[in-house]
Amino acid sequence: MATKPLKRTHPLVRKNASFPFQISIACWIDLLGYGAMIAEADFNPLHSKAKASLARLRRFHRIVASHSVRYFPTLVMNDGAVAYRDLSLRSRSVTHDFLCRAWDLFREIKTTEAADGFPGARLVLAAGFRMRGRRAGIDRTNKQFQSVMRRFQAKQIDASQAIAEAAAVRQSFDIVPQLQANFAFTKAYVAESGGSALGLGGGNFFVDLALFENPPPAWLKLGQTIHWSHPRLGLHTDFAPVEDIPIWKHMEDGPIGILDGLQIAQKLAGDPDVLSALRKAEKP
């Protein structure tokens, strides 16, 4: 049953509002059949059958790197990659921009894979809440870092050399804070990993329908809705395979029918007054 478009909410949120919980968007993309390829080489990069799988992996990494920018950062993990961003509570343009960038990435990987006779990749894009966190800083007890500081203070090296050496200090522990307690990433990863067994099969781009009004806008070409769920984890959402997305550039607030972060939060929480809950959780 169709619902009325959600009321625009950006006048309710001050421009620099910062809450301990963010509304995030993330997509996880994974090469299909890569594990079987490397298994045929006995997981040995020196095996004659490993050449094609390693070349495929390097090409995948290059494509992901070429699409990675400030507003579409990525983290690659072997034959999979995640892109992520916090949504705007005031403008739907951020949601639209991420969707278009994810679609561009998927299309290039799909085209390249098909040209080389490979099965392609599956991408799942989802929305969810995440907890704010901090990135691990430089370990000041690290001997390499202490050496840099000692030589700089003794004027044995100048500031530019000290900065260069400090930047090269290798950390023994690090995190990507935007991906910690990030339930958009959790949903995307679990849904993609479940594949056909949970209803999301083949080399397709699946999008979380929480990003759109109900029904979704006509400019977005979607396949049949999939009522996805993971019984053990209690996760559930409606996905649909994307058939085509028109790429519109320089849209001030994004096209009608796609939602901003606060509207998506209202849908995720099932609470039209979710902003009050976010404000209550805000640090003094």
C-alpha cells in the first residue's frame, strides 16, 4: 500500500548537529566465484592456476581504488570491498550521491568482469544506524615514533623530515571508526554473504528500499521487491535488484523520491519522532 511522501524535516535539524548515533549508508561488493578460483590453485600463489585469480583480484582493487574519493571512501578486504558514508539529516542529495557512486562502481566491475569471462560481483547497499567512534592514534610508545621525536627535539632533523617519518610509522592496531557498530554495514555484509539462500542471488546490485519513499520513485528502475530476513540475527528489510539508475550531476538536493538521513531514520526506527530520541542521546 502506498504511503504519503514523508514530510521534509531539514528545518528541524541545526546545521552542525552532532549525535552519538549517526545514520549511515554502506555497500558491500564481493567477487563471485573467487574462492573457488584460488582453491583450484591450492591457495598457492606460485601455482600455475593462480595467475588468473591474482590478476582478477588486482584488477578489482584498481577499479575500487579509482572510484574511492572523500565522499565515497572504501576499505578493501581481499575479494570484497565496503564503501560507506554518514547521511545528511538535512538534504537527500548525500543519499543520492552515494547511490550513484555505488552504481558507477558496480557497472564498471560488471563490464570488466564480463569482458574477461568472469561471473561478476554482487553488491548490496543498505542503510542503518552507527555509533560514533574515534580512530586509533599514533602509539606514542612506539620506538620508531620516539626516535623521530627525539631527533626532532635535538634538531637533528627538520620539521618536514619529522612529519614524513612520523607518517610512515606503522601502527600495530587501527580501526575504521565509521565501520564499528555500523548496522548499515552489518546488514549489507550479512545480506550479500547469504546470497541465493536468503533471496539475493547472482551478480546483481541490491538496494535497501528504506532509502526511498513508498512506492519508490519512477526514475529508479527496480526489479521485484525481495522481503529479506536473517532469522538467526533478527535482521530484516526489503531489497530490490537495481536495473538502471540515471546519473544526474549537480543536483542541489537530489531527485524527488529519495530520502534524507532523518527520513530514513524515521523508517528504520518506525518512529516519526526519532529526532527527539537522537537529541536525548546527544552528549551535553
